[in-house]
Amino acid sequence: MFKLFSRNTAITTKELENDLSEKTILDVRTPGEYRTGHISNAKNIPLDKIATYVGDKETPVYVICQSGMRSKRAAGIL
């Protein structure tokens, strides 16, 4: 997972789970992968659509995927 706007810092899922602050979680997997299971508050925005994401710049954004490769690419795009 990569927290945007702070140099793409990677964190563990446990750290994300323990962070109770307001945050946006973007799941960049395909809709089919997302349907098989996802974090409850995550928004599904597939990697090929990530450039269309517009969010609140004051809220931390975390990008997740299956292995970390797509989330790293998505963080670079954002």
C-alpha cells in the first residue's frame, strides 16, 4: 500500500488496519478481483482508470492491489 502525497511510503496491512484516522482506500484491482473480496471501505478504481480519480487533498489516500505492483504504478500516476 502506498500513502500518496508523502513520497509513496509503503505500509503493512496491519498498520493500515490500526490507523483509525480518516482515509481513502483505493483498490486498483480489476472489478472481478475486487468482487472476490476487498477491504470494506475501499473504492474500486482499476489501474487503467486511476488517472480519473479526483479526491480531497487533505485526506490521506492509500492504494492497494494484490501484490503491490499495480498500487505502485497507480501511486506514480496519482
